[in-house]
Amino acid sequence: MKQPDLRDGHARGSLRFRSFVINKLLCASFVVKEKFVRWIGKYLQFQIKICMKHSSRRRFLQNSIGGLGLLTMPGASSAPPTLPLKKMKIICVGGHPDDPESGCGGTLAKFSSLGHEVTIIYLTRGEAGIEGKSHDEAASIRSNEAIAACKILNTKPVFAGQIDGDTIVDNDWLKKMQELIGNEQPDIVFTHWPIDSHKDHQSASLLTIQTWIRSSSKFELYFFEVCAGEQTMTFRPTDYVDITDVQQQKRKAVFCHVSQDPDSIYSCGHASMEDFRGRELGVKAAEAFVHMTGMKKGSLV
């Protein structure tokens, strides 16, 4: 390429114009690069927050159920497998026989299968739950059904001693619930979501929440759902459990409660709940939970 003669005025003008264009292009390129770098920085900060969030939850998983993704945030069910760090104690507090089994029986079965110790505390024996039977007769029948269900789930049944349909939330019963839960020294506790149309479910939930608040050694507290829309209301899950491999085991436990017409338990919403929660998690069947936070629990880092 022929070099311009700088002694020529036209050539000097042409050179200045080209220099001006090049400088503008360089400046524009610098601005674009600067904006791109700022965008990349923001994107990386966002990704770091996500990684920290998932990493924290995975640390909880490793401490709880060996990294199998048993309790996961939506979309975070692929935590890498690891060996369990310790054997844990799990408690589920339900209002009546059949509530823990239908609400989170699959989850309890999974914990048990991993070698953890699982206890179900039934607030009542379901005394008012069989038409035509006295309280004592119904309590005997339903207690035996609960014991049979616990054998299938490989869990330990405990009966708190309240009366179906006449449950109480007061200081005396709070003290008793504190003793029942405190004696087990649990790592994780499940109970009813407190916004529920059944007051016995609310009683079980409130006594458990107050026990959690007053506990010097905080356990992880999760709420489960039963008959969504009909009993449990305004439930927005934070965590899911894939129960695909234990769905039939859960169903067998629920069907131990013959006096409660097990088909009606599933028709009130549990079949569709397992399906819908599974769709949310991306699996065949799942159970959903709300994780209690506050009192220095729930921090991601």
C-alpha cells in the first residue's frame, strides 16, 4: 500500500480524519468493553450468591441425610452423593393417627431407611374418629392402626395423651411437649402447618413451634401439609422430598388406618398432592415442606 505524502495538504487532512475515526472507534470499543465487564461482574456476583445458597443447603443435606437430596430446595435436588456424617434423631408431631403417615410418611420412611432414628408423636389417639364407637374403643382401634403403620415405616410411636377434638394449648401441655421432644434430643422435627382448618392440627403445630422457640438447642423445624386446600391452607413450600421409591411403602402405612377409610384420605387430595409436588420437583412423586426460620436459624452463610 502506498504511504501518503504528508507534505500534501489533502493527504494530511485525510490522515487526521482517519485518526479521528480510529480514536472514536477505540473509545466506543472501550465503552462497550467497560459495559461488558460491568455486566460480567454483576453476573458473576449473582452466580456466587446462588452457589453460596446451594452450597449452604448442601451442607445441611450432608449433615442430615447424606447428600441424597432428601430435603432440597426447588431445583436443587442434584446434590453430589456423600456418606452420612452422623446418625440423627427425627421426630414427627401429628394431631391424630394417620396425619404423619399421610403428610410426610414417605420422608419418614426415607430417613429410617438411611439408618436414622425416627419417632412419631401422636397428640391424640383419634378417640372421636370412629362413628358409633366410644372414645375408649376408638382409641384402642386407632392406636393399633398407628402402631401397625409405624412398623411399616420403621418408626417408633409415642402417644402424648390429649383427646381427639378437645386438644389443649396451655402452659401445662407446652411443658409436656417440651419434655417429649427434649427427651429425644432431635435433629429435625416435622409437624403440621399451623394454618389449618382442624384445630387439633393447629394445637400440634403450635405446641411444637413453642417448644422450638424455647429450646436452647435448636432443631431444624419443618411443616408438612395434609388435604391441601381442605385442611392445610396457604401452604407455599420451601423444600421438597422425592418419595418416588417409597411411595408404595407410604401408601401401605396409610392403609393401615382401616377405620379412617384410606381411599378417602387419598381422595381428599393426597394423591394429587404427591403428583403435583413431584411435578414441581421434577420427579414422579414428592412431599413438600416449609422450613421454619428465625431465632438464628435459616441463615445461608
